Amino acid sequence: MSRFFSDKYQSLVPYVPGEQPRDRKYIKLNANESPFPPSPLAQSEAMKALSGLQLYSDARNTALHRELASFYGLSEDQVLATNGSDEILDLCMMAFCDEKHPALFPDITYGFYKVAAEVYGVPYEEIPLDEDFRIRPGDYFSSGKTVFLANPNAPSGIILPLSDVETVVARNPDTVVVVDEAYVDFGGESALSLIPRYDNLLVTRTFSKSRSMAGARLGFGAGNAGLIRDLSAVKFSSNPYNVNLMTAAAGIGALRDEAYTQKNLKTIVENRAWLSRELSKLGFSLTDSKTNFVFARHPAIGGGALTLALRERGILIRHFSSPRIEDYVRITVGTREELSALLAAIKDILEGSK
Ligand code: PMP
């Protein structure tokens, strides 16, 4: 660090994204990206937007908000488009958390919540998941805090039923409950339907996973119009032109090509079931993932060792070193070909470690 770095960041431990190595070609199963390209319509809309790049993007994101609202059955003042869903999570931390409203989230969840809390100096509390990595809804009742729940959770992949999500929202009437649905399209039931009934519910979504647009950076928040106004005020004060022209156009194209998304979702869900079965046959135990990744451990090899051995064979998966999950690996569900190569490499590694 330089001598100019603010004292307030001296103990900051930045979020570590899944690596994007350029040194050789890997089978990339480490960042929960889609193995499929974006919809052809998303691509052609983005191309069309290129010739208008001399102008700023629409800071109000009017066309995109209209499309999002109509696609999800909401009104335009109930959505806010952002630069990836990380940005809407960031805005929630800025808008709804402070000394009086600390953040609250599970001990095993998306690591960005903790990092965002730290960067904004927000006090936070982590609640341990149960021994099966499940959220106990009762732990979040009457919390007096701004609750962040990833549903399905990451990296466990486990879903909290919508009725439990609703109870957590209902039992925190005076604080905001942020439900991060980055992976909900792969098998979860969305809390978007609860928005008309709860003024303290903010749902976040992303185009990075089910819509194959991780590199475009598009997400959004949905909630009561009052919450959206708050978030919008913070957005206009930090990054007014947050969604670039190409990305906004691609997002509209992707929403108008739902058949393409549904086809890919079906493939990923089938591949997830197949991969889970094959890993079980090899002796892995797995959580019940409703996402585009599996979370698994093997009795004969630790998560770190397996990740390293696969890397040497040109396959990237993700390992987290926090003590409760260090035996596990998180593997993105790719194509059948990618997963066949993964399984062959794992067999080879397990043979070698006997
Ligand atoms: N939430 C969860 C649970 C995630 O795993 C991710 C992806 N790392 C995000 C949000 C953020 O995704 P993005 O910024 O690409 O929308």
C-alpha cells in the first residue's frame, strides 16, 4: 500500500474473484459463468448500440427499466438496473446500513457482503449456518439489522423455501431484507412475487449466470418504489451512468429471447443432475444444489489439493479456505464435454492418491 492509503482501509481484505487466467487455455469451472454465449439477439442489439457510443448512456435506463418491468410483472419505479448485481448489493450497503442498522448475513455465503460492509465501515454480524449448511430462518427474526440472504445460497447451492423467505421479511418489518437471487433461475422460487406486499423487501438479480452475460456486467434490484428511490439517489451520487449503452441494449435483447435462456437453463439443470450422480459414484458427498454449480467433498482428498491437481491438468474449479468448508470444492456446471473431461481428471487424481 502507498503511504497515501486512507487509514480507514488499513485492515481491508478485498474480495477475491474467481481467477481469469490468460496463460493457457483452461476448462473454466471456477466462476459460475455460463458455458454458452449470450443470446444472438443480445449480441446483435449490443452491436447496434456501438455506433452511438459518442453519447452518454441513459442515466435513467428508461428502455431497460421498461423491459425489465414488463418481463417480471413489475412497474418501472420498482426496478433499478446496475453494473452487475455487485453494484446493487453495494448500493444496498450504502443506502440501508449504518451504525444503527448493521448488516446481518450467514457465516457461509457470498463473500462480497462482508467486504462491502467493511469498505463502508458498516458493522456486521455473521450467523452460522446449521451443520448441513442450511439457513435457520428463526435466527433472522426481529433482527434490528439489514439482512442479506443469498437464495439459493452460495457456495452451498441450497435453497430456502419461499415461505421461509417471506417469514424472514415479515418478521423484520422495520429493516430491509435483501434477497440475492443470482442463481434463482436454476431451480428456485423467486421472492419477486412478494414485492407488492412488503415495503422492506429488496430482491437482486443478475444477467451474469442464466443469461450468459457475466462480461457485460448487468444486474438489477427490485422492490417497493420507495426503496428504489433511495437506491437511485445513491446511484446518481456515485455512478450516474452505471450501465453502459452496449450492455443495456444486450440486456433488452436477452429479455426478448427468453426461449434461448430457457433452452440453456434446461441443459444446465440436466448436466447438474448428471454431474452430481457421477461425482456420487466416485465417492463424493454433495449438497442439494439448485444453482449452476455443485458443492462437493471427497473423503480421500481435501478441497485445496483437488483444486490444485485439477489446475495442473488444465481444469479450474473453486476452493474456499475458510475452516468450515475447506474440505469442499465448488464446481460450475459446464457442458457435457467439459464435465466429462473433469470427471476423467478426477478419476485419474483419485487413482494416483491411493
Ligand atoms: N451474488 C452471488 C451469490 C454471486 O455468487 C455473485 C457472483 N459472484 C453475485 C451476486 C454477483 O454477480 P454479478 O456482479 O456478476 O451480477
